[in-house]
Amino acid sequence: RLLRLKYLPLIWLRRTFSPDERDFSRSWLASLPERQRSDISRQMVPESSHLVSELFRRRVEIDPGHFSGPVLVVGGSADRVVPVTALKALANRLGADFQHYPEHGHWILQEEGSEKVVRDIHRWLMQRLGEAIWLAESPDRG
């Protein structure tokens, strides 16, 4: 809520902006080591005020009927941006599979132990889509 108040003028003026490095680090990057947080923060580019406004309102509209294939929602219990309960509710609304990783935060794919997350996602893709999807994209197909 304090971040909403802090950034409200920029959102209201509809200007692109980057969150303060300290705010970004405490929220989005909280599960990462300090040195890694600084490296990531320096690489960030300004974001659309419309997107940030939607995130602060926690009302990003997603039409469940829009997806024709399987959907996987992944999240961590240490995420300070999107609580795991909200991710679970999103998965339920979309009829999606849900995978929860304790001790992981918002920047899940760059956190320690992310190899397991990647393996699980790969396994999920292979189970849901099978080899047919990979063979369909093969340049040797002919």
C-alpha cells in the first residue's frame, strides 16, 4: 500500500517509470542475495504506468476461454509481489495446473534451487504436450 501511494503520482500522470532500486529489491527480488539484486536492478528498464497500475490494483484481466492449450501457473510462497493464494486462485479460475515452491520468491527462475523449477516445468511440458509438439517443429520433418 505504501508503494501505491509513493508511485501514485507517476501512475496518475501515465508516465513510464522504474521503481526505486530499494523498493524493487525489497519486493520483487527479496529472495535473492544482495549482490544479485543490484545486478538485476541495474538491468531494469522503465515500465508502463498502465501495467504498474494493474499490478497495484491486483486486477489483471485474463479471459479463461482465451487459452486453447494446457496452462501451468508457478509460484513461490516467499513471493512478496503475488501471494501464493492469489496464484492458486488464478490457476483455479483458468482451470490450470498449479505448482508451488516453498522458499521461492517472485524472481523464481534466478533463485537458488531454480534448476528444480526448470526441470519440473520441462517435465510438465513433456507430459502435457508430448513429443508430437517437438516433432512438429523439427526442421528434418518432411
